[in-house]
Amino acid sequence: MNRSKVSKATLAAAAAVALALSAGACGDDGGNGGGGGGDGDKITVGIKFDQPGLGLKTPDGTYTGFDVDVATYVAKELGYEPGDIEWKEAKSADRETLLQRGDVDFIAATYSINDERAEKVDFAGPYLLAHQDVLIRADDDTIKTPADLNKKKLCSVTGSTSAQNVKTKLAPQAQLQEYGGYSECLTGLENKAVDALTTDDSILAGYAAQDQFKGKFKLGGFKMSNENYGIGVQKGSDLKGKINTALEKMVEDGSWETYVKKNFGPADYQNEPAPEIGVVVK
């Protein structure tokens, strides 16, 4: 009987060790917000699915945009080929949660670095300095400064603070128009239902660069805020340093400039130079 008890205990211990080893092996799949580095089969990356020029899921199931190009380059430097990337939609309200739960390894989704977000996640970068701006019709010469937006119909999406910022700080007599999405604002702008659309200049440039809108709109160039786009990772993740190294290489080898021209060029986007890694412009 004693021998039986020992035998059962030994078997139970051996099973526990085997289970622990199996669980450890499963944890190295590279898709759970861990250290990355190409030691797994896949890497999961959060991007926007609905922003032309930045992060867009096309009808044929491919992904395009500046953030997509940057994320693909970074993943390559971490040891992953394009086919190893699993793209996951990262809506603005969900980004911190996706990282904290380990649903993604990193996020590149017009993710502006600020103090509140930095309490919850870490940021590599910045890799693009954008500004709040306005998009107007190409033949409109009446809006040359933010003050010219007074008494003009200013469009933004429902829930956005961009239009309210303009009205509060720069053009108190602007007539705010909230639409369900940027595409609706663009249609309104084209049809003269509104006079201007406001959000980040990179986002505006991405929309204006679409084939159906080429030559119809122009950016005001007002630079009403600084938006430092960073790549979000889990708090304390060693991916931050690895991604920063990749971003520095991307700028040095000319890839960054290529991606800017490819995605924003048709809108005549006057982009800032590549920002210095680790320097957030207030």
C-alpha cells in the first residue's frame, strides 16, 4: 500500500511537470504581448481598419497605409515576415485594453503619445509628428487662417474633440457640424454642405489622397496642435527598446520617407521631418 501511494505521488508530480513544460512552450507563440523577437510563428499587430492612407482594410482583405508600412517594417526587424503578421483592429477607445490584455504585441494606429495613456502603456517612437488641421476645397481661398473659420460650417465626426477645440480656442463663431464619419464629412465638403473638415493633418491627407478625391481638396496647414504618433506596447515590455531601434533604422535607410510619399504624397502633405526617437514635441 505504501509503495502504491509513492507510485501515485510520483506519477502525479511527473504529470504536473509535463503540464508546466507544455504550458511554457505554448506561451512562446509571439502573439500574446510578450517580448517578440521572432521566436514565435506569428506576431499580432493592432492598426486602424478605416483610415485611408494610415490603416485601411481593403475589400479584398489586404491592409494599406503608412501605419501598416511602419508596422510591417518593425515586425520584419523583430524577425517576422509579412505573412507572419496577424492584423487586429484597434479602435481608439480599445487600444489600452488590447495591450493590457495581451491581445496584441504592439499597436500602430494614429496613437498619439500623452501622459494619461503613458500611465497605462509604454510607447516606442514617436515615428510621426502630425498636427490638427483643416481640409478645405481646393478652389476655396476664403480660409487662410484659423480665424477665417468664424461663421463657416466646420465638420468633424461625432464624439471628436477636434472641432470643439477650434471653436473654443480659435474660431468661437464657427458653426460645428457633427457627422457619423469622415467620409460623410468629405461628401459634405465636396457638395458645399460644409466649408471645412478638421482632425489630424495625416488623417486628412490620407482621405484626400484617395483616387476619387485627388485634386479636390487641400490642407490649410494651420498646425493647431502637436500629435506625436507612437507605437504602443505593454507596460514594461522589452519590445519598446527593440521597436525604437527598428524605427531609427527605418529613418536612416530612407524607408520612412518612402512610406510618407507613398501614402500622403497625392494630397500634397507638407509633413514634418522624421521625429527624433524618444522626443515628444509638446
